[in-house]
Amino acid sequence: MLILTKLIDSTAPLPRSVTLLNQLRLDPDRSLGDVIRIVETDPVLSAKILALVNTPFYGVRRKITSISAACVQLGEVTIYSTALIAGIHSSFKFNLEPYGLNEKEFMLNTLMQMNLMNEWIRLAKPAFADELRLAAFLSDIGKIIISQLLIQEKKVEQFKQKLQNNIIESIAEKDTIGATTLQVSALMLQHWGVNEDITKLLQYTNASNRVPDNMKIPVSMMETTRNIWHSWNKKSEEIRQEAIEGYLVFDTDTFYMYEQSLNRVLDKLENIRVS
């Protein structure tokens, strides 16, 4: 854990464009135009935004080449999340081989996770809605950092062997490097001064520490959404079954909303597979 903390502490500050977006989020009078102007100043971020909006996930009929059009399509939360992932890229090599993922698969999993949360929020209207959207998108950035540490420490095979032996991913991470993806994600976002409520959501998710009453539903929503991580390559009915079994918010109305949201997301997944 000490090596991991030192690695995070030595991480360079966020690129200026990401810092400006971070500051802009605190401005209640901000507009999407303000966001677009910042994105347009950063060629690397602009390229990632355009690459993302033109993936099958968004199903655009014609290739989008305009930053403003891409930002309108993606929305502020996705732009901000993508900017933070771009910030991770500037400090760490994107090599998720220890998890058996490539960048495209990582982004698809992340987008599907955020999409499920977004659909659920739209119906349930919980507290910390904006923070939940961002937390769902950013909760797995810790994998990028853990992967680099596993490679540096020559522990990749040890880690992969644990996963192959059906050891739960978070336990395998804890056993191998002393911290889980969620813990590392929270540490990284704290290091960069990202919204404190987002880091709290990550810290409380799947953790043993007591959750404050006002965050119990949001944290349960995070835990439920994360229960189906790594399952988007399975058949829809299998995903649905796992997702229903992993439902953690014990409320009939909220469950009905979750089931509706899940069905919409699985329909979207099927459309992506066909495209």
C-alpha cells in the first residue's frame, strides 16, 4: 500500500484543461458552451471526445467531427469523466493486461455501467445524482494504476492466477497489492481534488465502514450497479439474472425502477452488438 500511495502522490497534476473543467463544475451558472470552449483548447482531450462519440455505444448515423456537436451528444458528465480518464492517460500507460481487458473493452464496460446508473437515476431521482453518474463512470480508473503497479512489481501472473482460481477481483487486488480498485480510484480522485462526495461514494462502496444515513441509498445503488461488472460479453438473459441476484436496495419500488433501467440498458447492448 505504501508503494501505491507514493505512486499516486508522485502523479503529475491534471492537465490544465481538466483542471479548468474541474473548477467549472463548481460554477452554478456554467453552460455547455463554457465546457466546449475548454475542450477545444486541448487537442488530446478533443481527440478522445471525438473517438468516444463515434463508438457504436452512441449509435450516431454519421461520423461526428465537430467538438461542439460531440459535446452536445455526450453531455457534461461524460465529458468531465472522459477528461479525468485523459488525465490518467497522461500519467500512466493504459495497459490493463492483468485484467484481460483492452482499452476499448474497458471503455465499453465503463459506459455501460454509467448508462445503467443514469437510467436508474432518471427514474429513482436519488440524492447525489450527479455524483453517482460520475462515480459510476470513474469507479474503475483504479484498475489502470493497479495494472501499472502489478507490472512494475512483476506480480501480473500471481494476480491473474488468483482470478483464474475464481477469487473475487477485489480480494485478489487486496491480497496482491494491498488495496482494491475502488480504494485506488478514490485516492486518485482525492489527489486531484475532485468532488469530495464522489470520493466518499467510492470509499463507502463495498467497504466495511459505516455509511452515513444520507448516503445509504446512493451507496447501495453503486454496489448494485458494480455487481454486473465484467459481464457485458455474456448473453443478455445471463446478465439480467446476475444483475437481479445482485440487487442490493431492498425496496420494491426501487427494484421495479432498477429492472426497467436494466432492460433499457440491455436493449442498448444488443443494438451495439448488432452494429
